[in-house]
Amino acid sequence: MASVTIRVDGLRELGERMRKLSEKVAKKLAGQATGAAARVVKKSYKLNLRSNPSIDTGLVEKNVIAKKLGKSQTNLTSEHIVTVKKVVYPQVGASTKKRNTRQVAGYLEFGTVNMPAEPGLRPAFDENRSKLTEVMKKKLADGILKAGA
């Protein structure tokens, strides 16, 4: 899996302000910030799927979600993912074969032996990288001001 590094200035100051908040409020703000960033990626990914010329990706697009990972799934304060829900549907022209939306999304993103990759999720992240940090910073700054820290 590819690694991505994003440099964000002012984290020390942000950390100091967040420590002044109660743990509950800080976790809530972190969740709101990562959730806002995930929604930006989700929206962009859906637009990429909609503009995909290869296949009708409407079923995949309808099942794109932004999901907060639970405490047992991450050791971070807050982590959201953008993924495709697994919805099973009959394959066109086949009476018994079934496909699922997550499988089709993988075929689109990475390609197959019969079709080239037409990524949508990775470009959605890459194209919005600077916007993601701005959305998170704004969400955190607004929350800190509202909490009075």
C-alpha cells in the first residue's frame, strides 16, 4: 500500500489548544475534522465515478460512503475512510453469477487482465490534498473557538 505524507504547520499550537479542552470535546472535534475531510474525498470520488466512460458505475457511486473507524479499528484519535459498501447484485446476462459493488470498484481502481485501471479514489484524494488540510484546520479552529479554549 502506498504511503502519503502531508506536512501541516502549526500542529504544536493546535495541540496546545486541544489539550485545554476536555477529552470528550477534543475527540468530538477530531471526529468532526476527519469526517469533513472524508466527505470532500467522497464527493470527489463520486464525481470521478460519474465521469468514468467505461461502464455504468451508478450502482458503485450510490454505495460510496465515508465511515468513521471504531476504537477497536484504529489507535488514532479519529480516523475516517472512504470506501464502497458491499452490495451484491446479479451480473448482467448471467442467471446465477453475482457481483458486488466493492468488487467492481476495485476493478475500476486497479484494472484487470482485460481492462486498464481507471482510478477514481486515489485521484480524489490527490486532487484535494491541500483542501483536506484546510477543511480540517477550519473545523478544528471553529470548534476550539466555540469551546472557548
